[in-house]
Amino acid sequence: MGRILTVMAPRNKIFDLTMGAIDKLHQRAQLKGIQIGSAKEKERKEEQLSNRWNFERYVSNVLGDHIPETETRHVMNEEPIIKPGHQPEYTYTRKRVPVDKKEYQERALQRLRDYYGVTRLDKTPEGTPVFYVDDVKKFRDARAFHGSIAGDPGSNVKEQDYIVMPSSSFGISPERSISEQRLYQHERAHATEEHRGQNKDIRWEHRPEELEADKVALDVLKRNLERAGIEYTPAMGAEYLLRLDQPVRGEVVPNPSKVPFVDRFDYLPVSAPAKKQVVIDALGRPSIQSFTDPEEYWKVRKAEALKRFGTNPAMYRNIWGEEGGLQDLERYITRSKLATGVSQEDILMDTFQNEKSIF
């Protein structure tokens, strides 16, 4: 009998075919993951928009706007139905009844508490309402935000500004309270006409109205320090502007000024720690350098980040975590310039004319 010969593909060919099949499956899984992620992100954004729309409706009612003259209620009929051997039965009829404005506002406020996590209602010195909520991200991808409710053309109802702030961390520590004050003063500035967001096509860190709002917040800190007799330093200013959702670092003391005034901080910084950075020289030798000038520190840090990015982009993104985007470093540089006294106009001129970008 003749023998049956089995022809086997070379081992490396089988390996290539197997890996090719695995790669195709992986690519399909990645594509499916992207599609699912995109759909979930769209759904999340739509939910945020819906939450904000309903939130603003109740906010408007709490503020006394858009309250109807009448509302439909189930009203008990005065004449009961009498059946022998039974208690009188009262029926209800849907009727339009006059609205009690105060009661209507109280119901709207209770809904804000129950449905949207509102824990406290306050207002700025200018009269802009401030709502403290459990979860700001329920409405917008931000730490805090300024919003506005459109008015009614031809009526007495004007456009209404409001501010939403996080409630969970506010005042939790002296260091945290300073960070929260910057957040509050920044959003308060946006509630004025000249600092409203107009430049959506420009990255956030370069928008003129964002720089101006941070400048307003910085000026409030400087006024507090001056009244308390504490010397301001650019390092303190940069720490105040850049610790967006974390406690400021450095020594913090109760405000020694006992005079009550608008925008008085309960706590003030008196120092900021020096910043350290590993610097690689032309021969590849590392050294640790210390910086007290915030602008110089962040420029050096950006230069070192670009070196890492050029060497290994994947390693750079993994190592740097939340500060992994070079555009984030750009924000640190622009805010450090504000802290050192550079004007917003000069910052924008430097950014758009002199500085190169890899993006």
C-alpha cells in the first residue's frame, strides 16, 4: 500500500497566519469598542444636556421667573357621594387654579434638592445665584460652571445668569478653601458681560475670556494679601491659579485681617514650595533642579516633556497621567505668566506669534 503524505506548512508560516487572524480579531474588537464608546459618550452628553435643561427650568422657577398664573390640580368636590350604610365619598376634578407663587418656588427648590443634588443656594455680591450641587458633572464636564437662562422677548423676564459649584469639597480644609475660592471667583467673573465665553474655536488655555477670568480671580487674592499685610509672590499666585481641584501647597494661615470686606478669604497663603524637575543635559545625564519662578519651571518642564515625547510617545503619555497632554503644560505656562504679572495681551501675543506647537 502506498503511504499518504501530509504536507505541512512551514512553522513560521503557521505562526504568521495565526498572528494575522489574531490581529484582525483585535482590530475588530478595537473598532467595536470605539463604536460602543462613541455611542455611550453621545448618550452621556445628551443626558447632561437634558439634566441641565430641566435644572434651569426649576432654577428659573426658584428665582420667580416663568411662574404661570394658573396650574392644573385635582380639586376635591364640595358635594360628597352619599351611599346608604357607607361613609361619604368625595370625588376630585381637574381644575385650573391660581398659583401661590411662594409655594411654587418652594416646590421647585425641593425638586432641585431631590433630583439634582442641590445642597445650598447662595449669591455673589453682584446678585448672581450660586447653586452648590453634589455632582457638577451631571450637567457639564467641568469642576464648576457659569450658565445663563434665556429671557422672554417682549416681557419683563430678562436673561438670568447663575453659577454651579461643587458642594462636597467646599471648605473641607484651609488649603482646599483657597482653591475653591479661585474656582468661585473665576466663575463669578464669567457672570459679567465682558468675561463671557465667546471663543469656542480656541483651546481653553488660550481663550481671552478665560485668561481674563483667572486674572480677576488673581486680583481678588492680591487684594486679600495686601489688606492682611502679606507679601505676594508669583509662586503663591501660580499655586492659587493652578491647583484647580486640589488643595494649595505651602504654608496657609487664617486671614489676619479682621476687617470685614467683600471677597474676604478666611485663609491665605504665606508661602509656596519650590518646584523640582529632573533635567537631562545634552549628554543624557540627569540632574534635579529647583525652581522658585513658576514660569521658568513650567517652560523647563515642557522642554523635558517634549524630549520624552520625541523619544517614546507611548511612554510619555503613560508616565504623565493627568498632565499627559502637552496642551495642559501650555495652560500651566500661561497661568504662571499671569502670576508673574504678564498681561493677557502679551501672553496671547507670545502664544500665537512666537511659540511653536507640535499639535
